Amino acid sequence: MSSESKPREWERFFDVHAERYDENPFTFHTVAEIDFFLSLFALPAGATILDMGCGTGRHAIELARRGFRVTGVDRSIKMLEVARSKPGSEDVEFLLGDATEWVGDRLYDAAICLCEGGFGLIESGENADFHDRAILRNIGASLKPNAPFLLTALNGYSIIRQMSDEKIAEGRFNPANMYANYQDQLDLPEGPTMMTIYERLFIAPEVVRMLQECGFVVDNVFGGTAGHWARRFLSLDEVEAMFVSRKRPA
């Protein structure tokens, strides 16, 4: 399915939300997050880094400030407009692209896909396995052998622990296929916003297996909730999980 024919609920959401995105509290930890990323991987000065699902460019610009050559890819025009308006954005190559389809025209030394940067953001009725594997395969195809890749994704354990038999009866969650489908009120900087949430709840071993099948070696799984990145076990109730991996050697 081409990007033109896909449903675009998330793209529309981020286009509307772009101007206020960086007011969300989870965006306030950019410097610490890049510090932690660089503590995991010994990247040489001037290394090339792919930021897939770069959003407003906060990680990409911070990496560029530290001397790395960064390409940021996102499918929201408005998020990229915000990114390009920021100081330091001139040092980043920002490109419009769908992570399920975009593959680099060169091989990068490292990659990041953070804070639901495409991974996990499926549209109503879309197959999550197909969607997320496509993103991982495209990132892998854009990396040099042994290149590190840092992924954060929603922690399925946390969401599952919020489900109940009543929600199953209401059709909000199907334990047979692990899909959730419900209306939720998001507390955004611009005010409360109703959003249809359609997602596949992946637990950590499933994401590890998916990464492995898409050509990565997974070295660690850590807690990945914004503001709490550390070399520590994933907590059952935290929002995100972090997957520390690298492209499999040739």
C-alpha cells in the first residue's frame, strides 16, 4: 500500500499538534537522553546518525550540536516545519518520509527511533506486525554492519495491566490478538483532545524477536520512560521500554 493510500490519522494528529509538541513534559529531557545514548555507544566524531521519526527534531539537533552528521526523517510536514525553525536545524538534513517505506541512499553509522517515532503508531485496522517490521527492516537496510540502533517503544506490560474483563466485553481490548481499540482523552498543551487509540500491545520479548528477525542483535532491554533512562530493568508499569541493539555483522 502506498503512503498516499494509507489512512493518515496520526499524520493529521501531529500536523495539528506540531506547534505545541515541545510543551509536552516528556520532551524536556533531550540533553540527558542524548547523553545516555552516547554513553551506550562509542561513536566516532562526525559519525552519521539516522533519526527515524524525528518529529520536531529535538534529538537530531542535539546530536548535530555535538558534531554528528544527522538525517531526520518524519512523515508530518508540520513537525518538520517546526524542526527546521529551530536554532541549529541548519546542521541537520530533515527529510519528509514514511518510516514504513523510506530507506536511506547511503549507510549510516548509527540510528535512533525514539518516543513512538513511527514504531507502534498504526492506523485503525492496520496490521501492526507488518507496519513495525517494515520500519525495522528499513532502518536495518540504512545501517552499516554492527551499527548501533536505539529503539524506544510502548511497554505492553503497562497497558495490559490496565485492562480488565469489562474492557474486553466492551471491545476495548482483545486478548486473543493483543489489540486495543478505544477512545481516550489526551491531556495535551492545547487542551484535552479525544483520540481513537488503536494499537497492538507488544511485550518486550516480542519486540526483541522482531528486531532479531529484522537483522539486529539485541544487547539489552532497559526501562525507557522519558526522564528515567538508565541501565536498569524494565519496570512493568512504566510507559516505554528501551531496546539497545546493533545491526547484525555482515
